[in-house]
Amino acid sequence: MGSCLSIKTKEGSFTAYFSERGLARLDLPGQHSAEKGSTIDDSPVSPDERYWQQMTSQALHQVLAGERPEALPPLDWSGHTNFQQEVWRALLRIGPGQTKTYAQIAAEVGKPLAARATGGACGANPIPVLVPCHRVLAANGRLGGFSGGLDWKRRLLAREGVTAK
């Protein structure tokens, strides 16, 4: 991992991790990066990384306000499977205030029988909130899961005017 940035919000401090390719991970407040085996390089931040940090901070504040971000930095999904990346690209198409089910996302990526695997891909999303896995619900309209916990998922959806079971 290259540089990291702490982004202070009303919800607490998020930590964004950048590689030479873009934003690689976003930790929610209270998540412990050291437990994930992350190392931070203390080398100077490139102009690209500084720009990506600004974009990430602005996008995060917009999503936390229930809005669609104006722009996202490049997303570095290297090291993840093609299926996961297809699911995450589909998540980016779900707008604020909208939800889809795991089965709908599975069908959208051409794997209609892979709802459970889609749930796994959502759970493995390294950039929650900005790649809006919180907008994916179980078939019965229930919350399903969320890597940051169901309280986070409820709060994010509530900001967008969505009430889930």
C-alpha cells in the first residue's frame, strides 16, 4: 500500500489507503487497519495521490450527506477476482435512495444463480460507502449483511431515505 489519509467526518475518522493505481481500501471508523496486516509507506505523496485524496474526501462527505458523489478517484481493485470487480461495478450504478437485491445484481452481471456469491463479493468490497454495497438487500427486503455492521448500513440507507426491514 502507498499513502493513507484519515478523513474526519461527523461519523468519525475514515482511513483511505492508496496504491500507485488509486484508492485501494477505505476503513470505516473503528476498523483497525493493523489487524488487516497493512503497512504504510512514508514516502512523499505524488501529485496524483494528493488529487485522489481530495476526491476521496469530497466523495465520502457527499455520500454521507445522502448524495451521489460528483467524482470518484481511480479505484484499485487489483488482486480481486473478475467476478468481484463486476459486482462492484454494478454497485456503482445504484444511485442514492435506490436498492437492489443480491439476486438482481447477480442477474445484472450475467450470473443469475449467483446471489450468494454476489453477497460474498459485497462483503469483500474493500471500499464500502463509496462503492455502495449498503444499497444491496436480501430478497425479502431485509438488510442482509454489511462489512461495517448493520447499524452502519441502516444509517447510510436512512440518509438516502430508505428504510429496510
